[in-house]
Amino acid sequence: MKKTMIFFLLMLTAITASAQSTARKFVLKNSSDGLSELTCYLPKNPSGRAVVDCPGGGYSHLAMDHEGHQWAEYFNKQGIAFFVLKYRMPNGNRNVPLSDAYQAMRTVRDSSAVWKINKEDVGIMGFSAGGHLASSVSTHAEAAVRPDFSILFYPVISMDERISHKGSCVNFLGEERNTNKKLVEEWSNDKAVRPNLTPRAIILMSFDDKVVPPVTNGVAYYSAMSKAGNECTMHIYPTAGHGWGFRDAAHGFPYHDQMLNDLTCWLNRLPSK
């Protein structure tokens, strides 16, 4: 009985500690059919900054945990409101996930006063195919829903399946990609970077990523941003491949602590608005 009580108290302490930086958590419907959702984590001590997160999954499914909810505590500890987007799969219709991402950005900005968010300090984050969605919003969106900064983890950038992740290209563009080369180029986001309009970005990936080739995706975006005169930072870790998200060394990503430090330093350097 005594051991059971001690275990219960330890678990309760751990749960309480993990929730100390989060004031409120709730879920909002993000589409008229109710299939897209936005999980909101509001910090106890808001800084005014917010991040909308797009998990990856090749535009066929979503890695909602290690590329989504597990990041909430990290951001809330810094006073950053965090929003995990469950977006709908395109099945060849790119407008479906795009409309979900636009709506999420719109919701955060429209609710900024209530949620104590600076509507001019709202960023977007994405992993893998979610990185393509995040970079698409960064390069194609109108000002009202365009993010103020982007955080891109091992992102799919190109829609040319010969140099990118084929599944993401197929699912996002559908059969039209085979007959419309302009469409492939339009949604290869390294070709859509706009000087002074595409927001500053940080790109984080592994050198040995065999799923999404870094050179023709993340590095290509970095190069395009640099040529456009837009601020961009890139961190390439030696190993660990693709899809590590918030996983630590015990779960396959030995550079977890370094990555968090790199990201935190970058966030701290962002201009306050």
C-alpha cells in the first residue's frame, strides 16, 4: 500500500510539473466538416509569440505526437502559445491541407487579443511533408495569413519526385503532376521564395536523410532565401536520418539537446514586435 501511494505521488508530481507552463489546453474545429482540428496550448506566462505546427506524414497520415503534441511544453516554457494542426489529407487536391493551414493562421490572429498573442509574431512550424505545407504558406499565402517566421524540420520543399519524397509529391499534386510541369515548379517552394515577403526561417535536418534528400530540399530553400536576401539559418546534424522530431538520444536522435539549444537561440534572436 505504501509503495503504491509513493508511486501515485511521484506520478502526480510528474504530471503537475509537466503542466506547470501550460495554462489552458483545448481543441477547436478547423474545417466545416470537423475533420481538421487545432489543439491549442496556451502558456501561463505569455510572451506574445505563437507557433502553428504542421506534423509530417507524407501527406498520407500525421505524426501527431513526436512532431506535434510533445513540443507543447518546450514552447509553453518560453511563453510561446503552441497550436498543433490536424490537417486533412489532400488525396491529390492540394487546396485541402492548404485551406486548413490558412484557417489555422487566421484563427490564431483573429483570437490574438483573447489569447494574449501579438498578431505580428505568429510563426509556422512543419516536419517533412508538414514542412512543405509550412513553407507553402510562407511562400504563397496572402499577408493576412502569412507567418512572421518559419521553423522547418527536414522539410519536403521540391515537388519534383525525382529529387524529393515521391509519396508527398503524388499525394499533394495528384495525377496532374504528370502533365503540368508548371504546377510542379509552382509548388516547389524554393522557386517560390519572394524577396522581403517570404518570412525568415530556420531549417533543421540530418546529413544522412535518405527519405527527403537535404541538398535538393532544405538546402535548396536555404539557398533561395539567401539569394533573395531573406534571413535564413540552417543546422545539419551528422546522423539520425529522417523523422526524429522531439525524440531524444534514447529514442534515436543523439543531437536532441543540441537541436533544442539551436532552436532556442534562434527564437531568442527573433525581433520583438
